[in-house]
Amino acid sequence: MSEKLSNKVAIVTGGSSGIGLSIAKRFAQEGAKVAITGRNQAALDKAVKEIGPNALGIQGDVSVLSDLTRIYKTVGDKLGKVDALIVNAGVYILGPVTSFTEEQFDKVSDINFKGAFFSVQKALPVLRDGASVVLISSTVNGKGFPNHSAYAATKAAVRSLARSFSADLLDRKIRVNTLTPGPTDTPVFSTLTSTAEEAKQMKEAMGNFTPVKRVGSPDEIAAAALYMVSDESAFMLGTELLLDGGLRDL
């Protein structure tokens, strides 16, 4: 690897699986010390072993502000000031508007929107001036799909936060941008289906729905995240990088 993040410190929320884990691995390979967060301690422990010796796992829920305060204090105490923050923690809850429950709405909103907002706010004391923040959104933030109303709204809110946060943090030269994947090959498919075969079929169907006829790989998303936190993207501010196989625009 090119060691683009040598001597850097990065945090990845929701870093114990899927896109977050791939980003954490890539950052560690590029020389960064990486802290990951997640709600499941066993999953965190497994992920830390995969990432390597420069990884730190901290259990916590991004929708609980006291957890975020504790997480960032731990990172600051153990790793020092933070150069890159990936706000990735999220849940994918689908359902028709006619029967979507208040409980479902609160969960997807608390984690995806509230969690993203306060993941940045509570990180500010440990973020280095000139740090890069990447908010993970979804291609549904700009296109309507059945059963996605609440989830898509939270991801559109995340897209909006990148603009407003960037304006708020100009004096500290902290760049906030949005990385927007389309369907990606992660464990999310198994959470929405009952069997491995159903998960495979769902993944294939979503892949075929894209113009490129496949889902993205977590490694492709991780490569984009690396670009967004590196000096190569220094002129990128408050905007969106879309990786969705042409789903939104073609």
C-alpha cells in the first residue's frame, strides 16, 4: 500500500462489519491507527483482529449521546487527535408507508439521522483542525423507491448535513463530505431475508436493477473513502461522491 494515512488517526462508526469494516481495514493498510465503534462487543472483537494491531474497538450506540462522549474521550486518550471520521453506523429498515410503525420510524431516525448529527458534534473536541469527515449516505437520498420512505429521508438528511456542517466548520478547515453508495455486497441482505438462498436472490435482484448489473463491493466503497480523507481531495467540500453503478442517473 502507499501509506497515504501514515501517522494518521481515524474513527469509523459502525466499523464491525460491511462497508465500515472494509473502510477500517483499508485505512489501517494505509498506515492509520483506526478506532471502530459498534453495539456488539463480540463483533467488535472479531473485527479488531481482522483489522490488525493498530485497531481499537469501542462498544457504544451512536444514538446515545453519553456513549458518543465516552467513545471520543477514549479515542482521544488512547490515540490522540483525530484526522478522519467516517460516520457509517446505520440501520436499513424498510416498510410501506401505510404500515410503518412509530417504533420503526424512531429507530431508523435515531440511528441514521440523530446518530450522524451527534457523531460529528461530539467528535469536534478530538478532531484536528483540517480533519476530514465523511458521512455515509445512500443513493436513495435522491430517488424514490417503494418501502424506503423513512430510510431514504434519513439518508437525504445526512446528505444535507454535509453542506451545513462544512459551512459551520470553515474556520477550523474541517471538510465534511458525503459518500453515497448504491446496493453493496454486505450482510444487510441476510438481515432482510430468512435464508441464505433468499439473501442471495435479493442481492442478485438488486444487482440486476443497476445499469452495471451487479452490486458494489465494500472494497470499492473503501477506496472512495480513502480518497475523500486523503490530501488528494483537499478541494472537495460539502459535496457528494456517488458510487451506485448508475442506479440514480441512468
